[in-house]
Amino acid sequence: MIKEIDGIVVSCRDFKESSKLIDILTDEGIISLIAKGCKNLKNQNRLIDILTYAKFNFVHQTKMQPNQNEKHRLNPNLKHR
């Protein structure tokens, strides 16, 4: 699900080679996001820095939940102790 928020960047840390981990102050509180590729010169997000006010679009991901319809089968060749 794609979300859009307004906020101010309150902290910015390097993350891997070309990304940054940013904390954004919003109406809902502080949100941490990964800005992928923002340290590349050709990326339009390279201007993200502390005290930047902007609209941020991001994909909200949750942990994968197992499929409820999936049945777990036991291997009939296993010997249970």
C-alpha cells in the first residue's frame, strides 16, 4: 500500500553504499524510512538532508503472514520419537 505523508527530516544516517536511513517528524509521530539510492548523483532524492520539509511517498510493508489455507504435511518417512 502506497502512503503519502508530509514531514520534516529530523535525522539522517548512511545506510549501505547508496542509501540513507531517515527519521521523519509527522503529525502521527516519528517514522523511520530507508531512502534507497539517495546518495547517487543522478537520483532526484539526493537533496534529502536534516530539516528538509517535503511530501514523502512510501510503500508500507508488514511482516509476511503465513497463508491460512496452506496445510502442513508431515513426511511419512520420518520416525517420531
